[in-house]
Amino acid sequence: MNLTILTLEIRYEQDVVLTRQKARKIAELLGFDSQIQVRIATAVSEIARNTFQYAGRGIVEFKVEGEAPQNLVVGINDNGPGIPNLKTILEGRYTSTSGMGWGIINTQKLVDQFQIESVVGQGTKVLISKKLPKKAPNLTNQRLEQIKQELDERSPQNPFEEIQRQNQELLQAMAELRKREEELMHLNRELEDTNRGVVALYAELDEKADSLQKANELKTRFFSNMSHEFRTPLNSVISLSRILLARMDGPLTAEQEKQVTFIQKAAGGLLELINDLLDMAKVEAGKTTVHPSDFEVSDLFGALRGMLRPLLAYNSSVALIFDEAVDLPTLHTDEGKVAQILRNFISNALKYTQQGEVRVKATVNDRIITFSVADTGIGIAPSDRERIFEDFVQIESELQKRVKGTGLGLPLSKKLAQLLGGDVSFQSELGQGSTFFATIPFVYPGYTPATALPLPTWQIDPERYPVLVVEDNDETLLIYEKYLQAANYQTLAAKTVNEAKQALQRFRPVAIILDILLQKQHTWSFLSEIKRNEATRNIPVLVITVIDNEKQVLASGADEFLIKPVDRLLLLAKLDTLVKQEKLQKLLLIDDDLASRYVLKQLLNNTSLDILEAANGTEGLRLAETEKPQAIVLDLNMPGRDGIEVLKQLKHNPITSAIPVIINTSKPLEPEEQNYLAKNSVAILAKQTSSQADASNQLRQALVRAGLILNHN
């Protein structure tokens, strides 16, 4: 629709006043409010004044266009000289002492749409538009005639009346501005009051946050300290229960065995809770240290398979399946923490699966490895899926009475995965089963590759026993070095017979490890030469080779024989036997807990060790200096002198500084303590272990590392 309301010609200055009057009246008749009327009238009069001033004459046309919504459109055209710098004016960059350009700029701000075209020498066309109010009815031909009639009936005002009208509009506008100013002042006061309230609220929140932080630190400190106090008696209860169940001191009746089993299970459950609490507290406090190392997924799966096999004894209708780890890269992250995450996933799956299978597998994608543990268990209801990673939450189910737990396994797994740069997630369907995922980078993000160290040179460490290893395979040399580095032996490598002969001229090893084949060269003649030479004949020789010819090796003069690949514990035991065959071996136990010392003696009751006991640090230092034991097992938490202080005095005393020390404690270690103990002891053992066999095996390995020979009685 296009309806023309009025057309005016501008020839004289009073026509500009008339244009303003008509514009305001038309706006009023079309339903605009008074404020918009003034805006429209001002915009039209500004353009009309420019037309008269710069072109001398022009045409103003008022129209209504469109259907819904309709728009008031005012066109103002002239045939004047045009505007040569229109672009500069529209961009606001034109400056004029006469005010030229300001009318155009200000008019744009007063209307909805503004269009201008100007050709130099031909004239200018301006089109301004304002949308009709929503409440106004659509303009029809009938209404158009009424508007025209009202415009014709109204006599034009003289300029003085128009000036008076404009003054009234200005006064009204000033009153409106004053009202707005008062409203703004009131709003500012409200904002100031609100700001003061917000500042007070933030101060209160900061105070609460500080209180929560202090409470969290107290909680962490409590768990760290009290966990050790709880662990010590619990470890004693568990260890003594194992001794009773192993019938080391005589038989048990069926009822006694049942009672001791209940005691052991209760203590084990409480110890599990304490361990989880301590792990959570350390992660939350940022005190958990990541120890990245290279490991294979296949080895990890093998260890988990053996570790979790006892859980299957309670439910023979569930199969634990590890998919073969094929074409997976070597991981460099914290193997212990990855194992802990998967152990939690698998143990949960076994607990909540009555029949079917629990399947463990690993997949790779873009330097990320995803471990998944899928079960055919009871599943997780949608309402519980947001809660399972909350601390101490255990989902209610028909199996809950049978399955006991701490409710910390999944939250701890999530925090550990995030610590390694990954995360955990899951999928579950009620009654069908669940799958938990742990997504972890191949390489721990905080890992910085260390500079490769050269192979050991022939520079003798006076505090270690030198062992000459005649072997040309770099991997085998590295294995031997790792096997011997935790003991008192120093690995000195020779890859050829000539190098071995040069080494024997420069130092006297306590033993020789010899391979029969070196770079397609047999070492039989070298073995015979060692045993014929008066200077080397008393050096024990241990031959380790892939050829099973023990009789020929021993006949050629070798003292012992092993076939590749060799077990670390067996290798250390052979070396110890060769190096210290007739030496009386004393072991000193320094621990204030009588039960802990009793458990250690029971673990070693079938060895030939002479065991000495000290109930405190002072007595332990005295016995270490007078008896000069071959090794010391030291607890850390003791009254008076604690274990750290005792260890320092042992190392500072020339008489005891060379005695190997094994740390046996239930105390959670801080990183600084861990580093110090790792440098000044041959092993760090935890008093809490999963089984009697594990405890015995770990202790024996530590003693072999310390150089003791564990012959059985």
C-alpha cells in the first residue's frame, strides 16, 4: 500500500516552519505520542531547512507505505547543487563553521530509516521513515481523507506561534530530562546500596572460604597423621592373624579359624578405608607426586590379572577377561596410579556382577589411551548417575548388604586420572551392565625427557662391590644394571674379551658375570685363563648364557651357572653366595612395636640370620655400633629418636655408615622424606601388605638387595 497524505513546496523561509507544523500534525493524526511527534517534526524541518538554505527550493511529500506494519515515509527532493562531500559527512569526519552536515547526522538519530542520494550539479534526495505505533490502526483510504480534511481545516500558524510551540516543547523536554535525572540519581543511590551489600557479601564469602580452607587443611592433616596411628595396630592385627591362620604356632580349631578370619577381614576393611581416606586427602591437598616411568599395557594387565584373581573365588559364575594388548605403544606415566584406577574399576565390576563377565581392554587414538572395564552387572539407575563420583556415596541395591565398600574408589579414580592429564567417564543401562572408561595421555603431560646418561665407566665406587659384567648385548647389560643398582654391587661392563682383560688389569672385581658368546667369539679360553692366572683365580665367576651347558661351564672353572633369562632375586642370591660364603649374618630390627618385630621374625624364622632387636632408636644405634650387623630394618615412628634421626646418625657414624638400611613403616611419606629415604636406604617397605606371602617376598627381596644370603635352615 502506498498512500500520499500531503505534498508541500519549499520556496520561502516560512515554508520551512509550515513543513514542521504539518509534520507534527500528521504524526499526531497517525497516532504517534507527543515525544515522537517532536522527533519527526524536528527531523523533517532539519532536512527542509537544508533544502531551502543550499538548494533554494524543493518538494516535501508525506506518505504511508506498507501493509503491516505501516511506515510514515517523508521524501524531500531538490534540484540544487548537490553535496560534494556526502560520504565524509555521513562518516562524521566533516567539520564546518557554518554547521553544514550536522542536520543530516542528527536526523539519522531521530528516525528508524534514513536514506540520502546526492549528485553534484543535479540535486539531492532524502527519504526518512518511522514505523507507525502498534496500537495505531492501519491507514485506509477513508481515514486518509479524514486526515487530509483536518490538515486543510487547520489554519497555518505564523512563525512566532511556532517559536512559542517549540519553546513549550523544549520546556517539556527539559522537564522530562529533569525527571530522568532524578530517576537516575535514585537508581545510583540504589546501586550504591547494592554495591555496599555485595562488598559485604564478598567479604563474608572470603571469610567463609578461608574457614573452609583451614578446615580442609585440618582434615588433611588429621587424615595424614591419624591414618598412620590407625595403620600401625591394624597392620599388627592383620599380620598376627595371618600367622595364626598359617598355623605357624600350632593348629586351630574350626571355630577359632572362623573367628580369626572375621578379625582379619574386619581389620582389612578398616585398613582399606584408611588407605582410601589418606589417598583422597593427599590428592585434594596437592601432595600426591606423579612418578612417570615406561611400561607396557600387557605387563600391566598381567599384574592386574594375578592381583584380582582372588576376588573371583567368591563368585565362580563371573569371568574376568583381559583383551590382548596388541599394537599398543609403551606408556610413560605413573604405572601405580593407572593400576589403582583400573583396580578400582575392576573390583567394583566384580562386586556388582552376579553372573556373566567383566572385560578389560585398551584402545588408542591420537596419543591417548582409553582403558575400559565393561561388566554385565546390575547397572546404574539414571537418578544415581550424577552421584557415583561423590565421596562416600554407595548406590543402594540388592547387592549392597553383601558388598561392602568405602564409597571412595570412583571419586579417587577420577581425581587420579585428572592428575595424570586425563579423565574418567562411564556408560550404564540398568539391569544390563556398565562400562567405565579412563582416558589418559600416552606420556604424562608434566614429563620432561631426561638427558641420556652414558654407560658406567670403570671408575670404582668405594662404597659398592665392583662386579665385572662381560656381555655385548646392551639390553642385557641394562637389565643387569637395574638388577644390581639397588644392592651394594656396581656394574662395570666389558663388551669384548680384550676389554675384560684391560678391566682386570685396572681393578679387582668381587665377582665376574660372563657370557659364553661375545660377538661370535667364544669365551671358553678367557674363562680358563682367569682360573689359571694366580692374580684372578680366586675371583668367583658366574656364567650366564643362553646355552644349557652347565657341566662344561663348571668343568672349565666357573663357580656358578645360570641360563638366560635370569631372575633378579636368583642372580642376587648367587652373587651373595659367591661373595660372602662363610660370613656370619646379623640382622638388626629397630622398632618400638613389639608386635611388628614379632611379625618380622616370623617371616624370617626359616633363615640362618642372627636377628637382633632394639625397642628404640638409642638402643638401635648402640647395637649397630657394637654388633655391626649386615643389615638394619628400621621403623620411622618411634618415641624419643624417630627413624629419620636414627638413619641420619647411622650414616654420619663411620662405623655404621656402610650398613644397608631397610625402612619398614606404615607412615605416609612426604615427598621430601621419600627422596631422603630413597637415597639413604636400600628399600622402603610398607607394613600393610595384601598377604603373608607378599610380605615375606618383599622383605626377602629387600634383604637380598642389602647383600644378605638367605640360606634356609
